[in-house]
Amino acid sequence: MLNRAAKQANSRQVQSNQRHLHPNLYKIVDRHLNTHYRATVAGHNLRAYDRLQEQAQRDGRPLILDSFCGTGRSTQLLATRFPEHLVVGIDRSAHRLSKHGTLQRDNYLLLRAECEPVWQLLAENHIRLAHHYLLYPNPWPKSRHLQRRIHGHANFPQLLALGGNLELRSNWQIYVEEFGAAMHHAGQRGIVARLGEIEQPMTLFEKKYRESGHPIWTYRCQIAP
Ligand SMILES: C[S@@+](CC[C@H](N)C(=O)[O-])C[C@H]1O[C@@H](n2cnc3c(N)ncnc32)[C@H](O)[C@@H]1O
């Protein structure tokens, strides 16, 4: 039986034609691990990276990336949780970012950009992260969209190069298991788990999923150099 909050929130579970890890997962990950990929970076992504790099250099604190940050609620929470770090939230949606309002602290910033080219530029410039949060990326649930998922993307090796304590969250178990399997295949050992009771949701999607009674899955790993 769903409780009242769950009935009201009523967010749909991810629907997919995939029941298990994608059969081509390792083939795709291998191809990306063995190819030097460099995409041309669009102007707005380059400008976002320049802002990040300038602020990081001026600030000097270790860097936390909040990729796919949406409205930046998690970015602000992380900035409060880690006052000795600079937290950078990235999202491609100007609309979502505009909902954030005024920045509440001096140790975070929000950038409108695609995450993948920013990872590429950070990796090329040998910038390393203390933490990397990937909270509720778009699941791309259709099987044929594997290469749009983070672990199926050509920029996956660059994400690995950024290092740090990585945490991925999703309400789609297969996404998290697949991500964990891709990380393992790339030589990184982490843990897939179901999150228990969430007292303070880190993001608006997390709040919505929690109120809808969805299980939340997480993958955590300290990326080895
Ligand atoms: C499901 S929402 C989750 C947002 C936020 N993390 C949350 O939990 O509330 C996914 C977000 O990823 C952003 N997004 C999708 N693909 C992106 C990309 N390649 N680069 C940057 N942002 C992207 C979307 O604009 C959207 O805000």
C-alpha cells in the first residue's frame, strides 16, 4: 500500500526494455577505454570551464563537482557540508539553474554547460577532484541509448581521470549496477547499495522519488589513480 505522500507525489518508476546489464556494456566501455577521445568544445562550455578554472585558481580550496546539478540545491547543500572546499554545480538547463536564486555562500558556483566537455577540459588540464557527485542523471532507459548514459559515453575515461570520491544516485537500479560494472571493468572497485531512510533529500528529484516511495540506489567509490 502506498502512503498518502506517495500517492500525491506519484512519480513514475523508470520504464525500460532492459532487464539486466546491457549486453554490449563491456564492448562499449572497452572501446572508450582504448580510444583517445577529444570532442570539439562549444563556446559556452569553454567559457563555463574558464570561469571554473579562474575561480578554482583564485580560491585555492579543493574542488567538488556536482554534475547534472539541476537547480543547484545539492550544490548549496554540499557547500554547507564542505566549507573547506569549492563546490561547482553544472547543468545544461538555464531554466533549472534560474530557479536557484541568489547564491547563499562564497564557496560554490553554478555553471550552465554540458558536463562531458567540462570533464574533458578538466582532465586535459590535469585538474583533480576531491569529490564528484552525479545525482540522478537522465537515465536514458531505452536499451539503444546505452551510449548516452555516463558509463556508455565516450567521455567516461575522462570522468575516471578526474579522480576523487565519487557518488552516483538513481532510482533506476540497473543504471547504478551498470555504472558499477563499468567502473569495475575499468579497474575501479566501489559499492552499489540501496540508500536507507533519507532525512534531508539532497535534490528535488530525490525528494520527489522519496515521496513516491521509490527505492534509491547509490554507487560509491574512491577512484584509484
Ligand atoms: C533528472 S535531472 C536531475 C537534476 C538534479 N540532480 C536533481 O536530482 O534534482 C537531470 C539533469 O541533468 C541535466 N543534464 C542532462 N544532460 C546533461 C549534460 N550532458 N550536461 C549537463 N547537464 C545535463 C538536465 O538539465 C537535468 O537538470
